[in-house]
Amino acid sequence: MADLSRVLPEVREFLAGRPVRMYIGGKWVEAVEGGTFRTLDPGDGTELATVAEGRAADIDRAVNAAREAFLESGWATMPVRDRAVLLHRLADLVDRHRPALAQLESLDVGKPLTAAESIDIPNVAQTLRWYADLAVRTRLREPIAVSGYEAWQVRMPYGVAAFILPWNFPLLLVGWNLAPALAAGNTVVVKPAEDTPLSTLYFCRLVEEAGIPPGVVNVVPGFGDKAGAALAEHPGINRMGFTGSPEVGRQIAAACGANLVPVKLELGGKGAAVVFDDVDPVATARQLVGAITFNTGQVCCTATRWLIHERIWEPFVAAAREMLSAVKIGHGQESDTQMGPLVSEKQRARVLGYLEKGLATGGEALLPGGRAEVPGHPCGFYVRPAMLTGHPDNICARDEIFGPVAFLMRFGDEAESIELVNRSPYGLANSVWTRDLERAGRVAVSLVAGNSWINGHNLFPHGVPYAGCNLSGMGGGVLGPETLMDYLRPQSVVRPLE
């Protein structure tokens, strides 16, 4: 059992539930079959909590509760301003409970507490407010000019929106996905990742306190092959959002396709940073080191391929090696930790396995990486950052590793850099680093991805659509105005004029 002496009393009380129950129809319930599973502290490998394990019967309960709430609670039919008031109230509660939510996020994922407090939790509140306000400003009825008829189009909520969410940013992605669906008037069922369900379940306490009607938000923790599969193939859902790997995304899309349920897939990436020779190599290395170590590299859109102009290769590599070697690795609850553990032993084995394969197939270690030993936490899932170089077809240059591993490649001119980036079958996010803004814009447009950033990476302002193409996603993105419309179905109304 993890040492909880450092955690807040409300967090300790929440984790003490045996099990921590799921939230269905406004009630805290145990699994129909009585199953449970453990969630671990990645920083020391010990148990954080026992959680009720949802399966098909629990998913069925949750979908039915969401359907009933959609039809009878008044959530779907209440004035948009009234829904916005409740979402603002929920955002205020997220802010008020930031210390507890951040602590749960840090303990469950392993990320530094400072990152959860300053980035993840505030972003949830901001996203709830942004979509609440956008819904108020959005015209849901538009007249259509057509001769001989009175016609208009109205936008209506779909019904039950289902979400299967990953473990790297559990609560932040609750905000990105649930906020537009709820603001549009849908009810929701969430299957959080089995590695990190705690902050999402605690969030349900705030949903209750905010006065959101029972059944509008339902959370069923469990495993992908049981709860996730049951949710994706359930005939009672009207919309599906999945964030995760392309492999699982294909399965989700196939299951939804059988019921003709529209699906939004936010999938993986193999982001590139193209660094031209007119930048400060030390300053740019500092930013990319920050990107690759943020959340221990468990970020789908982060820069993991570094394309460095041949004229600044040596100073850039030297600076990046020195900075990565100096990163303070530690438990997420320790104030000086810059990079925490990976989320699980399975994920650590994946990262270490890729390093081994990359070197065995011709890659060269510029910084070897490997297991990291953290004093006082011998059983945590820690790794050291790594830098490799070699042929662009090396497995570590090609596959998404999801860890603090950068693959570096030299280039000589603009055309070569674009060709190297666009070899990837992914298409999520890339960045261009240069003082020449004309070149920056030209290259940014030429890189095939849903998102191109200039002189920065991992940039997510509200109002700018974030999505992927190719292996990185389909069905629409998040964070933009279009996302609200994704959860509103169009309906035409026509009357002949006499």
C-alpha cells in the first residue's frame, strides 16, 4: 500500500474506499459482478486504491441511465444559458478542488505534482467555461433561403455520447471531450483507463455538487476488452469519442460502424521538430528537451523526431545531451522532480524494448537512456531520457514509443527536411524552428499533420482546432468551435408556402 501520509485528508478518504465505486445514474455503485482491480502508484509500484471493475452489465446500466437522463432530466431541453451556468459552477468546483485533483492525478499517472497543479487541472476548468460560453453564443437555428418554402435548420444534441479515454492526461481529456458534449446538451458515459481512473471518479463528486442532474455524467472504470468493448458496441450510444492508439482505434471504429454510430478518433503520433540553422541551438534544445520530458514523453503529439540542420548539429546535440542528463528524475510528489516515472511496468518494458530494438538495428546512442534508479523508490517505473540517431527507417524513428526518447536526424535543406517529416504514416503535430517567418509558414503548411507549430511545441490555445490525419485520427478534433458542432446533429424543417 502506498504511503499516503503526505496526501490531503480528502484524497486519503477517497482512496480508502474498498472499493472506490463507479458513478452511474447519480449513484455510487459497486460492479454488478462484484469485481475489483488495483491501481498503482507508478512512483513506487505500490497499491493506491481498489476500484470497482465495470463490465458489460455495468456499461449497460450506465448507457440506460444516460438515455433516461437525456429523455427525462431536462438537461437536453433546458435553455443553453442554464446549462452554461451549471458548467461554470462545475468549473468553479474544479478550481476549488485543484489541490485534491492534482494530487490524485500525480499519484495515479506519476507526473510531477507541479505540472498537474499548473497545467492539467486548470485546463479542465478553462475548457468547461470555454465551451459553456461558446454554446451560449452559438445560433442553433438558422433560416434557409429557398423559393416557395419556409425552411430552417436546427441543431439538436445527439443523445448519449460515449468516451473511452487514455491514461496519460486522464482529467484534462475529460475536459476536452466532455465539455463540448455536455454544453451541447448530450449525456455521457466515460470509460477511463484502468491505470488511471481516480481523478475522473473524484470529478463525479464535483458533478454532484454542481447540481448536474443524475445520469447526465456516468463513469465506469474497467478494462478495455471488457468495459471498453462493451461500450463501443453498445446499441444505445449515439456518439463515440476515443483517444488512444491506432490499433485500438480501428477496433473501436469497427464496433461503432456496425451500429452506424459516428466516431471521433484521436490517435497517436510521431511528431517532428524541424530545426533550421538560424536559431540559437542551445535555446532550441532547451525547449525540445522540455517537450520530450514533459509527462515523461507520454504525449501523443510531442516532438520525438528532431531534424537538425547539419550546420548546428554539433552544438545542438551537445546542449541537448547535457540538459537531458541533468533532468531530475523522481517521485511525482517531490517538489524538485522534473520528470516522473512511466505509468506502469508494461509501459517501461515497451520503452526499454524499443531502445534495445533501435540499437540492434543500426541506431546509435547519443544518450543511452535505460532504467533509472531513484533513491527511496526502488520499485518505481523510472527510465532515463535517451537520444538516438541513425537511418530514418530505424524502428525508433518510425514507431510511436510513448516515452522520453528522441530520434535525431541531420538535414541539409528545406526540401530534405519536409521529405523526412512526411515519411511518417502519422499526422498529428510537428513544429518548425527558424527566425525566418516566411520559411516557417511555408514549411509548416508543407508538413502533413493536423497541427503545425512555429517556434514552439505542444501549443493548445482554446479556440484553435486540434486534430490528426492519417494514422493520427479521424472524425473531427477537439478544442475548436467545430467540436461543439460535432455533438449537435443537424435537422432540417421545411413548410410549403401557399
